[in-house]
Amino acid sequence: MLVARHGDVMFYKVNKNSLKTKLSKSKKAEKELTVALGEMTGHHHTIYPTKGSSLNILSQEDTKEVNPEDDFIYFTVDGAPAIVSHQEHDVEVLAPTQEDEVYYRVIQDEYQPFEKTIQRVAD
């Protein structure tokens, strides 16, 4: 279910068991989690934990580092809400996930009718 849209970045919250991918907890985000970088502006979409919350990054491989260029980034928000921030957008609040839930981030694609291609929206 789509729970937040932050410019060209969308956050969905789903039941872990509904995913075709098996995820494992790879690491806790120490301060923040940058989930998208602006190719044109250098701006970024970053999730910040609030007091009493933590962000846990999930991956398909235990050794994989989070790369904002990945198609999907999976994470949980534990304890209290987290805040999504960007230089040109209002903040969004992500509610804590339940035991069986996970967030994933998707970046919007756009269709180029003259080129007949689909490409990621550039920020």
C-alpha cells in the first residue's frame, strides 16, 4: 500500500510475507538513511529517525550496502515515527512498522513517447 509520496520517491508498506524476495536484517542505520540522490540538483531524500525510533535496513544479501540507485530499498521503522526530508519538499512522516511489515522505496519512472522508452525521473 502506498503510504507516502515525496516528489519522485514513493514509499510502500507491505507485509513481509507478500514479497517474493526473502529479506534479512543487514544493519541498523546509525543516523539517517539516504534513499535517493538528485542527479541534476545534488539534493537528496533522506529518512531521519525521531527520538525513540530506529531504522533497520533489510537486504537480500547480508553484506550489501544501501545504494540510493538501487531499484528497491527495504527498511523498517521501529519504536516511533521517522521523518523523510528533502530540500524542496515538505517533510513526510513514516509510521513505525509492525512485526510483519516492511517499507520499500520506489523512484518514479516516466514514459518517453517519442523515444518509446521508460526512464527514471531525474531530480
